[in-house]
Amino acid sequence: MSQPSASDSQQIAGRIEDLYAKPLRDLETVAEANPDGSMLAALIGSLTDLQFAERNIAFQLQRLRELAHPERQIGPVEAVHILDCARRLADSVATRDAHTKTLNGVLASLHRVPDPEPEQGPAPCTAVVPAPARAAARTR
């Protein structure tokens, strides 16, 4: 799988906004009102997880650079911290990749439904009403 860019969550957020034709903040409010059983809530939840993974990748990379700085002494304690940071980084990359793949797949299967045509009111009744029956002449 190719390396997702740092803006994957931004691209996906834009696709969600396009799909629902509303800004992400408005969509988040709608999703919070109906958190269970809603496609929108699932998309927003997964997008939030993707954004968290991207932030954590940036944080863990920065921390790893600090821990492995060429001028730093690396002893047993520092080595444990480096390994822990690398493990967390790998977990976040796997999480990011999984959410990106899932969101892209779901969004590819969804499409915007055109707005319904406004109703023009009830159609005039064109049914022919039968004429009243003539009284039959009584004969005896």
C-alpha cells in the first residue's frame, strides 16, 4: 500500500462534506444528535479516529527524533523508550492505514442523491363523474 499523505483526513473530510453538502462542523452536530445507527455518525467517528492517528504519528515521529538525536547518549533506559515509541508509531500507522482504506471504500460506494423535485400540489381530478341515473318509469 502506498504511503498515505498527511492530508488523508482532510481529503476524506472534504469528500464527506461533498456527499452531504454541508460543512463538517454541521455534520458533526447532526452525528452527535444521532450517534447510533447512522452512516453519518459512523463516517464522522472513523474520520475522528483517522485524525487522531495522524496526530499521534506526528507526535511519535517527533519524540523518536528527540530520543535518537545523534548527540544523545543511548543507554538501556533510552533504548526501551525508543522501542516503545517505535511500537506506538507502528500502531498508529496501521490504524491510519486501516481507517483510510475503510473510509475510502465506504465513500466510493456512496453517492449524493439529487434533491427531490418540489411537489406541485394535488393533480386536478380528471375522472368523469357519471351522470345521475334517470328514474325508470314504473309500469303496472
